[in-house]
Amino acid sequence: METIVEVLLWLYVLDLSLVLGAGLYEARIEVPRWLARGGGTWHWDRAAAVRADVGLRFWVYASTFPLTLLTLGSALVLAGTPPPVRLVWAGSVAVVVLERVATFGYFIPTMIRLTRAAPRPDDAAVARRWVRCNHARHVANLVAWVLAVQAFAAWARTGG
């Protein structure tokens, strides 16, 4: 059982690392291709976002399924971990659960609307709000990652 818990924790930390890094990359490199300010106004480039299709080309494989499943798996094994590990790992899981709720409840549906629905006059404003909210998601992922790394360090200190 200890090996399963350790592998799960490793995978959880690694996937959170990937999600955090990729999210920051997307915000810095991809998003400016979709949403840009020009002539004093913001412009949503739906075609650029559709071409990038990061949701289906990347996020579904890095976050949507793996992080969700690893978070659920983590929640299931927490009770059997030593208290120092359990405390920080549970904190990380709690943050990721909130992030997953926001992702499935707001971020994914909003991006689907922006890329698949008929264009609307408020698309740039909706995209700007999505970007601003996404900064909070990056902070949540960073907090979850730091807590997960602390859980991993606590696991190593307890001897696994």
C-alpha cells in the first residue's frame, strides 16, 4: 500500500508541476495571440484560439482527466498517510478541488462559448474576464503545488 501511495503522490506532484508550468506558458505565450489590445480596445481573435485548440490538444491530457483523477485518488488515500503528510496533502487536494470546480464550472464552458458559439459583441470582455480569473487559477495551482511538494518532503521524512 505504501508504494501505491508514494507513486500516487509522485504523479500528483508531477502533474501539478506540468499544469502550473503549462498554465503560465499559456498565459504568457498563447493568450496574447487570442486577446490583444489595439486602437484602445480589446479584440478577441476567435480564429487564433480555435487554431490553437489547447483544450483538446493539451489540457485534456495534462489536466482535465489526469489532475482530476489524481486528486480524487489522493483524497481516497489521505486517511492512511502519516499526520504530517496528511495535513499538507489534504490542503493541496482541497485547493485543487476548488480549482477543478472552477475549471469545470467556469473556465471550460466559457472557453467553449468563446470558440464554438456564434460571435457576440461582448466576446472581448468575456475573454478579458476569463484571463483575469485565470490568474487566480495560477495562484491556486502554485499553492497546491507548494503544499504537494511539502507533502512529498514530509513523506520522505517519515520514511514512506
